[in-house]
Amino acid sequence: MYLVKNEVNVLFGECDPMGIAHHSHYFHWFELVRFQMLYKTGII
């Protein structure tokens, strides 16, 4: 099993007026991190 640490920068447009990240973007971030993990582990 691989342990891979990834960070995602939250963009201004992904936040509500209070500056809190909106939940509708979670799956987009999950997909970004999934591909980062695949690259780091050498699978793709």
C-alpha cells in the first residue's frame, strides 16, 4: 500500500462569500489527487 501526500490549492471561485470552500468541488479535488497519486506511484 502506498502513502502519498497531496495538497490542493483552493481557488477563490471555489469559495462562498464567507471564504469557505464549497462542498460541490470536493469530487473535482478527489479526481486531481487521484491522478497525482497515480503519477507519483508510477502507475501512469
